[in-house]
Amino acid sequence: MTTSDFATYLAGLPRVLAGAAALFRDASGRVLIVEPNYREGWALPGGTIESDEGETPRQGARRETAEEIGLDVEPGALLAVDWSHGPGRPPLVAYLYDGGVLSDEQLASIRLQEEELVSWKLVRPDEVLAHLPGSLGPRVLAALDVLEHGRGPVELENGRAAR
């Protein structure tokens, strides 16, 4: 196979997006969510992994968190990997890392990336599904379950346990 044949082969492969986020909580167990200005609903701090630049999922979660909320925190354990289908886009492989429990000082130091985010807030676990669209809400609940029971990571498909 020649170099050009291999390039043609690669160009014809199925496309998959990859994203990474961090799950931050406060001392009372509420989840930190952010409000994007480019779509409806809320999200977690995170975004697209710059894989073409050699970035790993863990590096992407850290970079995106630093860019979006101004906190440069080394991600903890991988909590979940979710294969998520969505309308009008290729499948997404979403990596969700433990961002840890933020102190009051860390919460007070949050600075939003104004180009992408409008606001942030903390929500109780029983409010997650009302705020996080699609498979993201169930993904977060699965990750909270991993944290509560000390096991993981969990493999998900559209936010639900893969079978």
C-alpha cells in the first residue's frame, strides 16, 4: 500500500468525535455545571479533545477546565466513558473524570470563558437530569454512583450502562 493509498483509506474511515470533561462537586455534593452561550441547556466544564494535536482525553479535560472556568486542576480518576449518538453529528466518545471537591476559595475564584459561557451554578444530584441534556445527565449520575460506591470506571452507551 502506498502513502497516498493509506491516506485515502484513512479519509474513508468512519468519523467519531471525542470529548472530555471534569465532574466537580462542592462540600455538600452539589455538581458544578456551566451554561454555554452557543446552545440550549447546561454542560460540565469540558469540551473537544484536540487529538489532531496529540492531546489525550485527560489532557483535554484539564485544558478545557482551565480555559472555561479558570481552574487548572489535575483530573482525578476516570469515572465514565460514554459512546453517545446525537442528531446531526457523528458519535461522540465522552470521557468523564473526577474533578474533585472544590473548596469555597476555588469556587470563588471561578472565572468564566466569556467567549463560550454565560454562567455557572451548583445543582443537587436530583436536579442533574433537569439541567443536563441528552445522555449527559445520565452520564453524570452514573459517575456520581461510581464515586459513591468506590468502583469504576463505568462503560456507557448514551448515558446508560453498556450491556
